[in-house]
Amino acid sequence: MNIFDIENKAMLALEKVNSQRAQLIKTCRHCGITNQDLALLECGEETNARQIRSAFDWLSKPHSAGFPAFLQSAPMRLESRNGRPQRAYWLTEFGRRMSYLLDPGVKARLINPRDEKDLHHRFLQLDIFTRALQDGWQAEVEKVIPYAKGKEIRCDVVIQRTEGELYIEIEQELTRNNIERAREKFRNWKAYSISENFVPNLVFVFNLPNAKLGQTLTIWEEALGSVTQDDFCMDVRYIPTGMLEGESLENTLQSLDMWMNPIRLPEPDGAASIQLGQTAAPNVWLPEANELLPKFDQRVDIYSEARTSAERLPAFLDLMTCIHEASYHSNNNRTSDCDVFNNSELPEKSLWLLRHYLTLPQNQAMYEELKEALIWVKNRSNMGLIMMRDIICSILWDTFLKHHKLAMGGNLKVSLDVPDYVNRNSSFEVKATLWKNDGLSSSPKLERDCEALSWVMTAFIWYPELLGTGTQPWKKKINKKKGKG
């Protein structure tokens, strides 16, 4: 049997069952890959999910009639998504040939995924593309955008909306060894922005588990900082894939306000550097402490799974203690015996772990509100110490503690010590205490818990640049140039 006979037999088979099989192949024309959601969207209301699955099953298996499979398939689950994995289908070489015969005017893409990571990237392109169509928008995958003289930039998904184009970049895990790739991407977007004289509406979608998002995000923020200058700054939003579960793309974009903070590291000559916007980059860069994550992630999971207040408060305090003891620990668990305390070193590991926790997706809204509130306080130059004390305590209750379902009026007390002109060693320091019916709790564990929570909340004030909660008040402010987009 020659190739033409095989194609004729395949064409006859495709045209059966109300041409549904042919319709499913055509859904691959956008991305080279398809799934049930896109198929239901394009095939219309008269088609049900069971029919779609049956047709996909037929297309993805070699046939007794002698022609190969039209599609390859594999189960796919985006990171931080729950439920049963979806199944992805992408064109084989024979499937692409048949796609062309079905519609010579359309040249379908053959993706040939290099590995599992590449396949996940393609699948997320499909997911974003499908969500855009579901919201009534037009979209294009891997669009090549020409600019200047012979230059071009490639974007994973470009979405056409009435308020302007939305540029979506899809990313997975990034290590520091590959930061140059991230820098190159932002350099290209910068060149495009300057050439076209506008700031693109750029959104990164991260397909990462929550535990790995903070580390990858920091690397991208460093890369963004490398192209950020006094007269130029791109505003870049980001979305973790877990935030899309159960939500439309439009609702997610409207409800989330997650922005990359460009981190400008010190120049080789040692010149001081600052981060544009409301926060400043650390003058002393925090070394990564990934070895702490397995133990810490267990604490995060235990806290997330707590269902009652009796379970939640101890789990929250264990989280705070885990962060604190990353730097302030010793064999006998006394803070005053650790090297960081004795040598007045920067508590790098604790600060790194705290920032990692603050940048987890479930903490983003709280983190942004906390930053905004603390920056507002530092800009109020006419505020007295007593008023500042009361306002900062209110901020901690209304943002950080409220997010962890803790409220005033219970056994947890929070106060702020302010500098005393009589005591030259005094400074701003948050104090957290737990009380019982018979007075102040005094067990060693509760003392450590209170010490840890006190340190975490004090760190927001002592280390604003390292945690992204503002600049030091004496630092020069720089205004960003906003473009149209």
C-alpha cells in the first residue's frame, strides 16, 4: 500500500462520526497541541466530553487499517493544580500531513517536545491560549514581533484585548547558572519597548510548586534589575499557575496584584546600588539556604493543613521558630549562645527563609499590603514616637497576623518598644507574648516561640531592604518613568 492509499483510507476514517475526528485534529492548528477544553470550545455545544474523549482515543492509536496514529498523548498536570491530570494530545508527522490535507490553508505546528520540561511548557501555552479564547479574546502562540531594523522578539502568548495587547511569558524553574538567559530576555523586551516607545503589558506565568517559586522569582528579579535604570523601568506582573485553578484568566488578572521588584546588585567597583520603586535591593546579598527548605516546607504544610484554631496557632509559632532558628540557634537553643548573636553577624539564613516565606503565592496579597503600609509609615516624617508605635502595632495586626487568622483580644499580645532617650541601647523592637489564665506563659518552648515571633515582626523594621518592606529613610528616592501600555 503506497502513501496515497494510506492517506485516502485515513481521510475516509476521519470524515466519519460527523467529522468530529477531523475537527479535533484541526484544534492543533493553534499550538501544535490540544486537549479536551480546547476541543469542547471549538467543536460546539452539540459535542459532549465523552464523545471528545472517544475521538481523541481513536486518533492517538495506530489503526488496523494500516495508517499510523494522528496524535501522541500523555497525562499532564500543571504545578500546584489539584484533581485528575488532563491529557494532552499533539500532532505526529502523519497527523500534521493529514491536517494539511484537511485544510491546505493552515500550516499546523509540529512541536516535537525535546523533554518533559518542554512538553509542560507547550501545555501551559495551550492552557493560557484556551483561557484567552474562553474569555472572548483573540490570542496567538509563539508570536514573532518585528521591530526596529530587522530585529524581532518572540512571545509565548500574545492576547488581544480592547484595552491593549497582553504579552504572556511562560517560565518554569530557573537556576542561578542560567540567569544570563533571563537577562537576555529582559534586554530584548527593553530594546523592543524603547524602539516602540511604550511599556508592554508583560505578565510572567510560573509553572512551579510553591516551594520553588520564591527562589526562581528572585533570580528573575535580579535579571529585571540588570536592565532597570534611573530613566527606564518595566513593570512586570507574574502569576503562579496554582492561582489560575478554578478562575478565568480575566478574573485572575483583575484580582491579583503581583509585581516583580527589580533587584539591582552592587556594581563590581563596589558602588552602592538601589532598587527602583518603593523598595531597595540589599547592599549585602543574602546567600541561598536551600538546605533549609525540606524541613521548612514540612512546617508550611502542617500549618496549611491545620483546620482549627487549637491546631493553627502552634503550627504558626513552629513556622516562626523554624525561621528564627535558621540563624539564631545553638545546641542548647539559647539565642545568646549562637555565633550570629555573639559576633553581631547578619542573620542571613533567617532573613533568606523569611523572605522565601513572604514570597510564597499564598502570602503575596498580605506581603504587598504589609510593604505598602510600612512604606507609608516611613514617609510620615511628622509622626511622633507614640503615634508611630500605635500605628506599627496596628499594621502588624491588620496585615501579617490577620493573614494568619490571629486577632487582638486573645492571649497573644504584641507591643512595640520605641527608642528611649534615657537608655542609649534601646531601639524599635516588637515584643510578642502569650498569656494564660494564670499569667504570662513561661514554658521554655513558648518562650522560644514568642522570641521567634518577636524577631520576625521586628525584622520588618530592622531589615526593610533585605525583606522588600521599604527603603531606609535616608536613602535617595528615585521615581520610575511610566510608559503607556
